[in-house]
Amino acid sequence: MARQVVLSLEDKYDEKLRRLAKDLFDGRKGAMSDVVEKGLDLVEEESKRDKAYTKLLKKVRNARAVGIGTFKREEAYAR
């Protein structure tokens, strides 16, 4: 169900919103709402991505080193 929301935007953002509505949705009825909805979806997606990236970085930083240990070059190529 669609709900009516009243926003106060600075002139530059009002112009940008109207231009995007015209460019992306041919200025049809409801185009400004579509632009706002699409923007909200993008912001939500970006927020989820940032949280996942932060979580991954935390895991990487807390991971312990793994490997086979130290060895000499001769040991690596020993036959």
C-alpha cells in the first residue's frame, strides 16, 4: 500500500530528483516515487555490503597465520 510522504529538499536535490525521474522513468506518473524507492533500495544494499565487508575484515585481522612453517630453499627443492 502506497503512503504519502512529504519531504523538504534543497533546490539542487529537487532538481536532481526531477531530472532522474524524467531520465529514468520518462517522467510518467509516480516516477519521482520510483526514483526515491530505487534510491532507498540502493542505500540498503550498500549498507548490507559495508557490514559484510567490515565483518570480513574483522575475521581476516583476527585470523591466525597458517602455513607450513619455515624451511630452507634446499629443503624445498630436495629430491
